[in-house]
Amino acid sequence: MDLGTYERILNLNLSHANFTTAGQIYTEILTRERAGGYLGRDVQMIPHVTGEVKRRLRQLAIEGGKNGKQADVVFVEVGGTVGD
């Protein structure tokens, strides 16, 4: 939950598009699977989950966040809780 730190350092107001959790990724995958988006195939970590992560990063870079501008740089922090 370092998003507030990044907002202060960069002097930006970031939106929900700038923050993604594993739960959001899995919810999107399951919703797409239930709608038939995978044509009855098994959902797998690779390529489906990793593909969704890449899709979200590309979408953020192209469409931007709250301001709607294309990003010059997309900074990604991957992490978890100590002990996981």
C-alpha cells in the first residue's frame, strides 16, 4: 500500500487504475471464464493470469490513469507481505 507515498513523491493524484491487486486479476479471469471467454478451456496461470497482468499494464501505459494521458514510464512494484 505504498500508493500514497508515490502520490506524495510524484505530486500526482492517482486513481484506481494505478493500483491492482491479485484479487482484481483473479476476479477478471473468473468473470471472463464464466462468460465463455476461454471457449471451455482450462484457465491456467500461464498464459491467462500473466496475460491479464500484461494487458492491464499496457492499458495503463496507453490510456493513462486519471488524467488519460499516455505514460512515458510505467513503474511497477511487485511485492507481498514478509513471510509469504
